[in-house]
Amino acid sequence: MNTLETGLAIARALHLALALAAWGLPAFAALVVAKAPAGPAREDLTATLRRWTRGAAGTAVVAGLLWFAAQAAVFVGDDNPAAVLGALAATAATRYGHVVLPRLALLVAAVVLEKRLSVQRLAGLLGLSLALHAGVGHVAVTFDAASLPGLAAEVLHLLAAGAWLGGMAGLLLALSRPALAADLAVRFSPLGVTCVTLLAATALLNGVGLIGTLAGLIGTTYGQVAIAKAALYALMLGCAGLNRWRIAPGLAQGTVPLALLRACVLVELSLGIAVVALAAWLASIVPGVHDQPLWPFTRKLSGEILSDPDYGGLAWKAILLTGLGILGLALAMLPPWPGAWRRPALALRLPALAAAGIALWFGVPDLDLLTVEAFPTSYWSSPTGFTAASVAQGAALFPGHCARCHGAGGAGDGPDAAKLSIPPADLTAHHLLDHSEGDIFWWLSHGMPDPDGKPVMPAFADQLSEDERWALIDYIHTLNSGTTVAEAKGVWTWGMPAPELDLTCPADGALAKAGSLADLAGHPLLLAIGYGDIPAQALAAVRATPVVPVIVSTNPDQVPPALTCGSTSPEAAVAYRTIGGAPEGPLLVLVDSRGALRTIWQGPFPATPAAIAVLAAKAEEAERHPFATGGGGHHHH
């Protein structure tokens, strides 16, 4: 992070910590202190908690304004005061401003009305302000129906964190009243357990969505910070368990000194503050699911071997034996059964351990069959969006950098192929899809050695930019697809995504907001590439079916059609001809409603009733039988 982003994260962390305290303190007063025996000590503590609440809320307003200013500075990329002031209005008009400013207004209201509100109403007002904070987190990026579970989980996470940390702060403030503190420690335990449970469940729910995969967890900054946060949380959990099962009962019985509670609460509060700081850091960086993870190991898990006719059975046996061994160890470590079964259970423990050991002895060594070679970029995915322009760029680069070895058609039959110690890869073979985009990117960047360590494929990192290497990968995938589809006479049998195109659509109607093929998701499409002007009657006839015609001109000066979407993309012909294995000439391509290519053919644009009926039948058949998976190793973002 740069200086501006670091300042933003610090301001956000400070504001969040104060907002959590501002809600947690009155929540502790309402949910815990209010249930303690009435008396001067309880009233005095409640008044103290209200004063601290007012101070936390007021300071949170100041920190929130600093956060708002820091966000404005990041928006304009300038920390000059004049630039920041000029960006405040624009920042207020964003969704961020629409969430943060009402939150700050609620905090101000809490400060002003604190003496007039009951502690329950004060907690409700500050809880609402804290709950709105979920609207500026990563889970609120889309604000659609799909994000509602994540938003609800984030709200619960914030409220639980505030109640837990507020309870710790409240207990710390109560320590000057020993008798009351002991009672409150016991009363807080059920609330603490509830908060801990909610924190764990909601963190897991949203963490999986934001981190994505194991690679995202251990190979991205977001994932690594999340691991650190989880480790601190585990320590907090240990402190909470100590409070719940040792300190609170001991205080109630008079066998535990109050100093132990003070020490445990201080440690837990310190850990909580560190967790809040890490949470603010996570909110300021790219989630792991959207980042390119650097894989730190030389192997990665792979299930490819399980379907191998020679080694699949051995791999399944290794899984079974290892699973049985782990199960045997778990059973052997269970506590002895009570009653009449105790002696037989103890007698079976040693044989169970022996059987588990034998199973693990024979199973574990063959588990390496379930791993394959990995590289730091193995889990990277193409950032190009798989556009027609990227494919065309790769097509232009391929002859000068790849064809001498791999051949003009990618079949591994280039003029230099015979000179190599091992044959170059056949890029048209189906097994290409077994390799991830990240693996191919690594080979393009760093080359490939033969078994003796001598380079047989040069490294292109110094010759080609990252964008050019990704463009080559896009082209290689289309080349591979084209070979298979040509053999299948224009039919795709797997979910190959359609190369993306920018579109111009009619200004009104159902297609008005579409600017790309992705925007037409949910509609089957007929791409007409290189046909020039098409009669309006023919377009209207296709539009009368569920299929949306998209007229793709290779002439950048051609005017887009008025009745449907169009694209003037000279690169489209290269991309779609290659991906469909088609010869020169106009092309018709059917794309299903999920964006997968289905058929490609050449011929007149469908205009007759018979041709329209055939097109509609093809589209209906594609919708009835969607592809279960995407395009092999290719990921379409």
C-alpha cells in the first residue's frame, strides 16, 4: 500500500475500534449490568459506561471525518488539502458517502441525546450506526440479492465484535468495584459465548467468499492477513474460554483473585484491538478471490490421476487406507467407554492403533499421486477478459515467437521441432486443457528445460510484456478449440466461452444498457460476423425468436444496426474463425444464454421461415442441455 492507502487504513481502523466500543459499552450496560443486583455500585458503573460511551462516540465522529477525508484523498490520488477539499462533495455523492455520512449523523445524535436516552435506546441507536458499517465492506460491492446473506453475516459480525469487546472494556471499568465485577464476569459469560459463536460463524461464511481457495488463503496478502487475524482471534478465544470456565466460576466461589480477571481482560482487549486493525487492513486491500496468488510450494493437489486407467486404482487405495488410518487413530484416542464396555474398549485400543499404523504405512506414501508439479503462478488466471482483441493480439504474436517450434497450426510440427531434444508440445491436443492458465504463463515466462536441465523452450519474460503473454495464452486456447470443433463439424461439446466484444445497442428497449456480450447474459445470441448490412426484415424475424442477433462488422466504419446490437471489431473475424476452426468468409455463431459457444457455420443469414425455425430449434436444444463445466483450463472473467 502507498502512503495514502496506509493513512486510509489507519483512519478506518481507529474509527472502527471507536464505533465498536461506542456500541459495545451501552450493550454491556443494557444486557449485563442492568441484570446485576440494584445498588449504588451498579448505578455508578452505569453512569461511567454512559460517559465512556459518549466519549467513544464523539471520538468516533472525529475519526470518521478523518477517514472520510482520507478516502477523498485516495479518490483523487492527492493529499494536498485543496485537492481533498475539492473532492469531498464527489466523495459524499458515492455509495461510500451515502453510507458513512448517515452513520456519522447517528453517532452525533448519540452524543447529543445521550443524557435523554435510556441505555437500551442508546445501545440501539449506536448499534444501528455500527450495522450500517457493513455497507462499506467488500461484501457490499454489488448490493444485490446475492449479497444479502453476506451483508447479514457482516452486520452480525460487527455487532458481535462490538458486544464482546465492549464487554471486555466494561469488565475492566468494573474492576474498581470487586463484588460487582465478580458478578458481572459470571453474567457476561453467556453473552461472550454467543458473541464468540457468531464471530466464528460469520467470519467463516464471508471469509470463504472473499478468499475463495486454498491458494487465495496462503498465496495472497489478503489471505495471509486473514490467517494472522484468525490466529489472534484464536488467542482471544482461549482467553474467553479461560474467563468462562475458570475465572468466572472461581470469582463466584472466591477462589480466583480479581487480578487474574484484570490480566485476562487486558490481554483480550489488546488482542481485540489488533484484530480490529487487521480487519481494517483487510477492508482496504483486494480480496484474495480477486487477486493473483503466488503459490509457495512445488506441488499442488490434483485429482487427475483418479481417472487414470493405470494409476487411478492405486490413488483410490491410498485415499482409502489413509482415511481408515486416520479414523482408527481418532477412535483409539477417544475416552474410555463407561460401564461394562470400559474393559473391552481399553483392550481394543492397542489393536486399533496397530491397524491404523499399518493402514497409514501403506497409504500415505502413495498420496503423492494426488499431487502434480506446481509453480508460483499456477493459480493465476488471465486478466484479459478473453476478448476478441486479446485473441487477435496473440494471433499476431504467435508466428514470430512460437510457430518455428510448435508449427503454424500449433501441432508441434514447426521447422525447428526436429532439432529439439524433446518434441515441442502439440497445442491442439486435448490435454492442453488439463494445464492451468497459470502453469502456461509460467512456462511462457521462464521457459521449459529438458530432463537434463537444458532449455528447450525459451523464456519470453524479457521479450514479451505480461499482457502479450496472456494474449498468447488466449490465442492458444482458441487454436486448441478450433482444432476440436473443426473435427466435430462446427459443434462445441464443452463450455468454451465466447470471446468478448464491445457492443453498440439500441438506445431504448430491453437491450438498451448492453455494452458487451457479457451484458447480454440470459439471452441466446446469434453472432453474424462479416455479413455487412443485413435487411431489417431478416433481423426482425430473428428478434421474434428468443435469439438476439448481434451483427459484427469487420469494417470499423460500418454503421451499427438500428434494430439490434452490433460491433465494429476487425479482430472478431480472427478470434471466431480461430476458435471455431472455420475457413475465410462470413460466420454465424450460436452462443447460449450462459455465454458458451455452441455451433459455428457458414451460409446465408437466416431470413426464411425454415431457416428461422432451424435457428430457434438449435437455441432451444442448447438451453435444454447446458454444459456442466466451463472451458477446461480457461477461466472467463
